[in-house]
Amino acid sequence: MKIRIGTRGSHLARTQATTVAAELAELGHETELLIISTAGDQSDAPSFGAIGPTGVFVREIEQALLDDAVDVAVHSFKDLPTESPPELVIAAIPQRQDQADTLIMTRDAKAEQPGSVPIKDGARVGTSSARRQAWLKHLRPDLQIEPLRGNVPTRIGRLNGDFDGIILAAAGVSRLQKSALDDRPDLDLDEHILWRLDPKTFVPAPAQGALALQCRAADRDVTSALSILGHGPTQLHVAIERALLIRVEGGCDLAFGAYCRESSRGDGTLELVAMLEHDGRLIVAKTNGKDPHALVDMAWETLQDT
């Protein structure tokens, strides 16, 4: 079966899509990549929240699915709004990579004493994420936080003179480092320090590190082909994080994070950490249990009552 895959045009998006294409090819399918420009890609707004409502990086790709111009869309799951057209379905969520954020800093910017954000006092840090800005503001009020947009190589390039540090999704950096693209960018990280930020403290965006493989619900053959690529634990953890996001009803301009994983006990217990900024305060919810619905309910009660 030939499967047309729609994706954004950045190196990271194409890397993600080509990885899925290779896995489908191993299953005997022919694939074709089609590049689709989204409103988010075309905007030069300084922050993600200023671009527009949730979904600015996916709407045009979803429309291409609805128009039968592509058969599959490969999304960074954290970009997807909590509601999509009813004709579309997430057919699979492959095993996700590291959920955490990573702090990339120049060698002379590393703090002498390690901490939750180990960069020198007064450092200039770039990020356009409302969530990352809020966490930095509360964890390190001494820092100069300035907006920084662009693809991953562009943002890393701004470290050479403009910033002491930047914050990116660890999964995105890892995927680009392993990219099989012929035009794979040189991330030029040898002269920089990468520091993984503890996701229990610097809580990532819901579904960060995960891909969403979307198709038309009525297209049974494609749905069946994609379902083989799904990873059960990832699908469960992402579903819990996104269920809490629906309760919060957040968008790109909301400082909210959720991180779910299986407990180290090995007995099926799940741990959920959520963080929300409200009225200038950070509210943290930490819950654990085996019932996903109860887990979300408990976290939501804490976020509301604090």
C-alpha cells in the first residue's frame, strides 16, 4: 500500500516523518513525504502564545488529511490541540523519547554549584515557551529571560553571542543528532554543555517527546498499518497527561506541565506530576496510583484547591 505522509518542513519534523516512513517501509508499504507549511511556521511572532490559538502548527496538515491530499500526518504530539476534527483519529503513538527539557549553555555559563537550573547568576536565557519562562522565573528569578523562536539549529546558533543558555526539548535534540536526512544540520554542540532538567521539577509539556500518527478514521487500511507502530505504555502515559490538559483547558500561552511515568516499584503504579502557574504562584500536584482516571482526578483537585 502506498501511504502519503504529511509533515512540516523543518529538519526535526522531516526527521520524525522519515523515521515513521522507514518503519512503514519495513512493513512492506511504499511511502511518500509531502511538506506542508503551517501558520505557525509562517509567523514571526516573538512567542508561541502570540502566534494564535492552539493548533497553529497542525491545522493545515489536518486539513490536508480531510482533503485526501495525504494519508498520514506525523505530529509532535504536544503541538496537537485537545480537540481535532471528528473525521480524524490518532491511530498510533510510537514509543516516546525523553520527556524532559534540556538546558544548552556555553561552557563559561555553567554555575559553579549544581542546582535545578545550573547556569550562572544573571545569565541570559532564551525561550519563547510560556511554560519554560514561568518555571525559570520561579526557580531562578535572577535570570534574564528573553524570547527565542526558530528551528532547533537556529536557536542553538544564537548561543554564539546572543544567549548564555537556551532550553529545548531533549527529544528534539536527540532526534536531530541521530537524523538520517542527507541535509541533516550540524548542531555544533561540542563547545556547549547539555544539562537534562529533572522533569519532576522542571515539568515538561503534556505529551512532550511523543509523536502522534494521525489519519482519517474511515481509512481502515491506513489505521491498521499505523496501529502496529503504537507503544502501549507511551499511549497510556500521554493519555493521562492530555486528560489533565483538557481539565486545565490550556493553550500555548498557558504555563502548564504534566509528566507521567510508571513507578519504579514495578507493580503497575503510575506517578503523575503536574505544575501550573496561577496568579503568580506555582501550584504543584504529585499523585500516584493504578487507576488512570483517579490519578487525573486527584491531580486536578490539587491544582484547583491550592
